[in-house]
Amino acid sequence: MKTIQLFDKGVYAPVIFLLLALFISCEKDSEPEKQSTDPVEGLKKIHEFADDSHTVAAWNETGEFRLGYTKVYFTVQDKDGKYIDSAELNAFPEMDMGMMKHSTPRSEITKVEGKPLYEAYYNFLMYSGQGNGVWYYDLSYTVGNAAGSFDDVVIDVKNAFRPDGTTPVTIIKTFVGTDEKRYVVTLVEPLHPKVGVNDITAYIHESKSPEYPALEGSFTLKLDPRMPSMENHSSPNNVDLTWNAAEKIYRGKVNFSMTGYWKLNLILQDDSGNIIYGNAITDGIEASSLFFEVEF
Ligand SMILES: [Cu+2]
């Protein structure tokens, strides 16, 4: 609106014209008026549920739930297809293993800023069928005075594999620490590993199923990446994972000096440096009891 007013003043018109010309030449790949308002552009639908008033759908980049860290987005639409940006959503995942049930580490479902989209992560401890377990969740929403729920929705959590597509890969680990507490550590990044220094991120949760409180801040994951097939060599310039308060995740650096199969050996330490789980690698010990696998 301001631009139009300035144009009316005449004297500014050439300046504005120049600025516009500059703007357009810089922006020729994405004309603002044609920008997509589709909140799920680039995402694949995992599933959707509808009742008399709303449709709730779950999405992510692969269209699948998978063992370990799984990012999920949700949309809520009314009967006219309009995306709702004031909904509240809850999803409670649970695995029924016959003799027992358990949930899994997860975040709340929160609003994505600036889009009618909601996000969460689930760190799935097991894949569907593992131990004859069946995953399902109760998904509920509130929009103003309207509320609904979709109960006992069976969800298919795929196993995670190395690049051969058949060998399972270790990306989430549950254990009892030296302090007798039960922990879950989940590898998040690197999602697309490359040769050189990669960001590495992980979550640490305490396991008190059905709740898995996120353990924020007071731990360190000491990192020692190794290539078992090449005399267990390591790499220089790795950085241990420490708490990143802004991103609410443990963050460090891992240097893959070549492609192949890497074992990311870890030691979980508390804020006094006490070892909670894991061990150092020595001449006689090739791996830590706490490790993740990356192959690329
Ligand atoms: Cu299970």
C-alpha cells in the first residue's frame, strides 16, 4: 500500500521503479504473488481421519513412520477444506505386545509458526511386528468448541536398515544406567551423511513408560566414531554432543573421513562426568556398549 502512495507523489516514481526492477530481477525464480500457500508442499500423507466436522491428517517427508526418530506434521481442515491454524492436537502412541504395553519418547504436538501446520517427533523404540507388537495411537483434536478423536488407529512403524535394505541399523538405544535409571538415546542427525564434518544431534529421554521425560541439559555424549572394517580407525575433529538450549537437542560434530560403515561409539556422562553408560575403546575393546550405526 505504501508503494502506491509513494507512486502518487510522482517524484519518487523513478526511484520506486528502479527498486522494483531490482527486486523483480532478484526474485525471478519465485514470483511472490504465485507463492504456494499449501502448508504440506513437499510432504507425503501418512494417513487421514475425518468426522462430521473436521479432517485430521498426518504427514512427513517419506509418508512413513519409522523406527527411531520420526518427524511428523499434522493438518486440520474443516468441511470446506480450509486449513485450521488454531487447533490443539494430541496423539498418544502405544505398542501392545500382548503381555505388556509401552509408549515411546515423543514431543508434544506444537504449531509451526506462520503456517496452518503442526509438528511433533516420535522416537519409535520398536518397529511394527517386533516382539509381535502392534503400534497404534489415539489422535484427538480441539478447534474452538469442536472436538473429536480417532481412537486405536493402527500405525505401521517400519524397521530401519543400512543401505543394503536388509541389515537393521542401530539408531535408537534403551538401557539401564549406572544410576539404575532407564534411558533412551535417539540419533537424529546426520539425516543425509556426507564425507567430511557433519552435524550430529540426539535426544536423551528417561524411560518411565507411558511417560518419557526429555532430559535437557545435564548430560554429555562423548563421541568416538570408528570404522570396524578398517582396523577400527577413527577420525579427527569430532565434537562431543552437548545440550543446545535454543534447539532443545544434544548437538556435536562427527567427521566421516570416508564413505562406508561407521560405528558412532558414545559414552553418556552426567554433569559431574560420571559415566552413566558406555565405555571407552581400548586395544582390547572394539566398541562401546552405546553406539549408533551410519553407513553411506
Ligand atoms: Cu514394543
